[in-house]
Amino acid sequence: MNDLGGSATGEGADAGPAAAVVDEIRGAGGKAVADTSDVSAADGAEGLVATAVERFGRLDVVVNNAGIMRWARFPDVSDDDLEAHLAVHVRGTFLTCRAAWPHMAGQGYGRIVNTTSAGMFGLPANTAYAAAKGGVVGLTRSLAVAGAKAGIRANLIAPAAMTRMAGPGAGDGDDPAGGDGGMSPDLVAPMVAYLAHEDCPVTGEIYAAGAGRFARIFLAATDGWLHEGPGEPTVEDVARQWAAINDESSYWVPTGLMDWSARFTAHLPT
């Protein structure tokens, strides 16, 4: 159980949060070790994985849930705000997966659950956060393709819950438990557990969970409009065919870049 224990905006460190979760796990009869490594640094991510393998003998599942939030409107959002979000959300996820990968590939099995957010859909003041969460989606989609032949499945969870980073009291140390308005983190856990389970049938997918609802979020492409001449397409052609380009009555869900490319260019001679 890793948690640097920093604030919601990414400052400081505190061993308390990781220790508290470990105590809860042990109290329920489970086994756990607290770790306070900074996963946004390579040695922190590698140390976390090394500790897990040393203490438990193997590594089957990685759940990347580290995150921060700094609210700032564009264009006022600072360079530091962007870098801080990318460091925790994207680099932390990347480094932890990279450290775990050889262990999973070596045993021909692994499950990775990375945390994105519906925040990637955008809000006026979450620019850096949305950019980072979108980056985690691209990273995980790539891991899913890379891990297919190695028995590694990588998926994403977009949680909707009141936590110490999101909801009333976030960032000021308040505990949201008991005042979650029906959005307890416990209601996200079943989806995370299934994505981490050996029976999980999918890879490269995004699932939202929270408040008792579970749903799939997906990236899709419309069939669009194909210019068949004469001549080359013009901006006027694009304007005239705008409705066909955006027609959602017929769309498909690519499994990866090569799948998308093959279909998008299927009309070209081979």
C-alpha cells in the first residue's frame, strides 16, 4: 500500500494515510505493507515494486491511484501546475508500470488498473488535471496493446467518489466518511476488483464507477465521409459534408492504432 501522504495539491508527505489503510487491511485479516515512496521518481516506483516482490514473492496486480488536484483557469494555469500534474498522474503511472512490467511479463500474467477521471471531459478550471488524466488514457491503451501477448491486461477506472482529494473538505484534512452523499469510495471498489481479477475479459478499456452506477466510457470513430473525386478534397467539401463527418449513427470502437489505421485507410489500394 503506497501513499506518499502529500496534500491534495501535491505538497508535503505524511506516513499516516498509508499506515491507516494497512491497519485496516490487517484488521480485516489481510496482509499488507505500508510504503511511502514517491512514485513520480524512478527510484521510488522501483523501490515500491521491489518491496512488494520481496515481501509477497510475486506481483500480479498494480493499481495506480496516486493523484493531485490544483484548480486553475486557462490561461492562468502555471507551468508548475502542469508539471506537477504530469509528474504524479502520468509519470507516476508510467514509472510504476515500467517497474512492474518485467515481473508480470516473466510470469506471463498481470493486471494493471490505472486511474483516469471524467475530469478529462473538461472543466473551465481543471486544465492541468484534465491534460494529465487524458495522458493516462493514452498510456494505458498503449500498455494494453504491448501486454496482449504477455498475458498482461491494462484497463482504466474513472471513479466518482468523495475522498480526501475530491468533495467537501478536500485539501483541508477533513475526513469525508459519513458525509459522502451516497458516493463512498467503497462503491468504486467492485469495479476495480473485477478489472484486477484473473477473469477480467477486457484490456484497454475505461470504466466509470461510483454512487452505485457502473458504465463503460469508450473512444470511437464515425464512419465519416469519403471523398471519391474528381480532384482533391477542398475546405468547401469539408463544410458541405460536415453532417456526414459527424454522423454518430454509424461508428466503431478501435482496439488500437493499427486497427484504427487499417479501417481509416481501407479504401486505399494495397
